[in-house]
Amino acid sequence: MDNLKDWFTKHNVVAISDVDTRALVAYIRDNGAMNAIISTEVDNIDA
């Protein structure tokens, strides 16, 4: 494997990057936790 992206692909793992975690924590602190999902499925967002 050449890089981390290849490893994630091989093991069928979803990952995100370039997230400002300090801003995310501040947002959650101010607004409370919310439901969320990370998905590669974009055909039926309501589902």
C-alpha cells in the first residue's frame, strides 16, 4: 500500500479530513450535540 487512502479503500473505511476540530468543539459547546451521518450514499438523503 502506498498511502493511508489506499489502506482505507482496501478495508472499506470511510474517513474525513481537513476538519477544524477546535471550531467543531466550540460549535457543539454552543449549540449542543446533533445527529449526523457520514455516508457515500447520496441518492436517497432522506433515508
